[in-house]
Amino acid sequence: MTNTEKQYDEVIATCRGLFINKMKDYGSAWRILRLPSLTDQIFIKAQRIRSLQQNEVRKVNEDESSEFIGIINYSVMALIQLEKGVVEQPDLDVEEATARYDEKITETKNLMLNKNHDYGEAWRDMRVSSLTDLIIQKLLRVKQIEDNQGKTLVSEGIDANYQDMINYAVFALILLGQNQENSK
């Protein structure tokens, strides 16, 4: 297993653990959310990260990491919603939701491994702020596709954009972790 794969798995283990605990607390209430609602939730988190990166004063004592974790988990929820559709009442128990989560992460990780091979781990030389901007760009693309009722002429679909957001957020968390290690 490559170092990237190991770091990816460590980040996802944290995100997955939070997802499972929230499922235990709230159930699958998120299943009633339409895709634009999930996209907006991710957008709020990305905008908050950008604000934290740009502003010197923080009025809430939280760092970017929790927001990147939220982007990952909401993006996985969106991928599940794309596949299963929206429901009127929560319909997934912890086990089924976790299985769906794992399935979406496996697909997304495989995409990352393929792209990472082709791009030569270029993300390692990027700034976290650039990854944030790329996530926001992907969100704006998703919003446009949603406004076009899911139709695209030449572009990849909404699912690929959610997968890219997951991977960019994982990369950001890896880089943030490395920056913390280097500052010790």
C-alpha cells in the first residue's frame, strides 16, 4: 500500500467514524434531503473554510478540518441520494447506510488512485487554499448542472464532481495533518 493510500484510509476512517456516530444519534434523516440541499450544505462548509483561510479573526474556535470532514460526508450522502433517490421518511439503518458509505468511498478512492497515478501526486505540491477553491469551483459546477435539471452537453456528471470534492477534501486533510506534524 502506498503512503497516499494509507493516509487516505486514515482520513476516511475518521470521517466514517463520525458518519456512523451521527447515524446512531440522528438516524438517516439526511435521506429526505434533495440534492440541491446537500450541495448547499457542502457549499456552506467550503465557504466557511475559505473564510477561515482569509480572515485573521475567528469567532468560533474550530479549524478547517471539521469542515473538510463535513464536505466528505455530505458528498458521500449526495452520491447515495443520486443512486437511491430522495425519500419522505428515513429508511436506512446504520448497517445499510454504512455499507452504502463504504461502497461510495471505494469507488471514489479507486478514482483517486487512477488519477493520482496519471497526475503524479501533483496535489502534494498544492496549497490547502487551492484545494478549497477547487472544491468551490466543483460546487458551482454542480449547482449549474442542477439548475439545468442534470443535463450536460460535454461535461462529466454530478457524481464525478462529488467524487472530486471528496478527494480534494481528503488531500486537504492529509496536507493539514502534515503541516501540523512539521510545525511540532
